[in-house]
Amino acid sequence: MNKDRFITESYGSTDVGLVRDHNEDFYFIHKSDIQKDYSLLIVADGMGGHEAGEVASELSVKCFVDEFEKLELKNVSNIQKHLSDSLKNANSKVFDKSRETETLGMGTTFTAVLLYKHKLFFAHVGDSRAYILRSEKIIQLTQDHSWVAEQVALGIIKPDDAINHPKSNIITRAIGLNSEVEVDVSLMNVYKGDIVLICSDGLSGLVSDKSIEEVVSINDFQEVPDKLIEIANQNGGTDNITVLVGMVKSGINYKTKKSFLSKLFKN
């Protein structure tokens, strides 16, 4: 094995929860292989009457992946733009479908994380979330596109009051609601031991960041998605729950990197 190869390990799980009668979440994981040396993790949380939500979430993921895979990453000059363009293409397909009678008004959240060459890229619309856990500390990477999150950002609602706010389910941006969509994209370096976690709001609305930290730190990594889903159901299971995790298995250790930098810039 090439010692410089970027290695990741990923797992995912989804559950209908205890209240809903069907699952409108959809997820996708591509684990790196010889042909495609990247990992791609996606969570989409559909919305709409009857079964329209699950149509929206699955269609968005499949359209995104089809468009994304048309180009080899090594030939892509701007990966963030490629992610954004792929998601905008998916938005167009979902929007067209959402105007049909049986799927009228459907839409979906969409959060994708790409791990490639020791970097993390994400493309995001809606209130599903991507986190990074580094040195057992959790950081939310994505910003919720929701009415409550916007009120918190403006200082109108306190963060503690936002958790169980009656308008917490109102999202302000989603795939398929309009012919065009604004996509949040970003990138960052990742280090050996970093863990990425992506989830629908069926988890983040019922399980605190602190609880997520604890579950990741004390459980077998492969069991983390199911364990978090179990806790969400114990806390009410009021929505569909999807959890994906990815761990960086190769590269520079973050603590080593920090130590090196502190010595380099020490006065």
C-alpha cells in the first residue's frame, strides 16, 4: 500500500424513528477505492406530503452523484465549484419533479462532505448538519438554513431557547423549492484521527452536541451511528434519524501539527 495514500473509514445508518410512518431521509456513502480515491458522504432529509419527501431526497442524491462523477477529481481545478454546480444541477431536477401533481411542492435538505487528499470539502443546503470531532471536541461545520437559526444569529432568540422552539421545523433554504438555490461550500485541512459526522435534524434536534462527543469517544467507531440513533429514539424519536461518520486514518496528527507550529513560531 502507498504510504502516502489518503485513507478513511466510514459508516452510516438510518431509522424511521418512533412517530413517522415512513422514512424520508436518504443517505449515500462512497468509500475510497483504487478507481476513485476519495470518500463522499451525503445526507438528504426530504419534505412533502404523502411519499413526496422520500422522492425528493433520493432524487437529489442520485442526481448529485451522477453529475459529480462525470469528472475525475484529479482533473477538477475548483472542487468547491464542482460540488456547488453538481448540487445546483440536482436542485433543477428536483424542482422540475416538484411541479408534478403527485410530488407537488416537495423539497429536501442536502449535506455532502467530500474527503480528498487530506482535505474536507462540503456542500450544504438546509438544516441537516455536518460536524467535525477533533481531539474529542465537536464543532458544527454547517450553518442551519432555518428561521430559528437566523433569529439566533440576529440575537433575537437565545441559543438555549432555540432547541425546543415551536418554529424549529421552518427551513429557509432547501433543494427543489425554487428553480435556483444558493449553496454553502467550504474546505479545510483534516488530520489523522479527525472524525466527520453528518446527520439529519432527527438527531441534532434530540441529541446534544455533548452527548454526540461522549458517544463517539466511548464506542466502537462502527457502532456510533446506531448508538446515536438509539439515543435519539430514547429521547422521543419524533423524526426520521440518519447518521453518517467518517474517520481520517492517515496523515499528520493534529496534536503533532499544533506542537510543530507552536515551536516554529515561538519567540
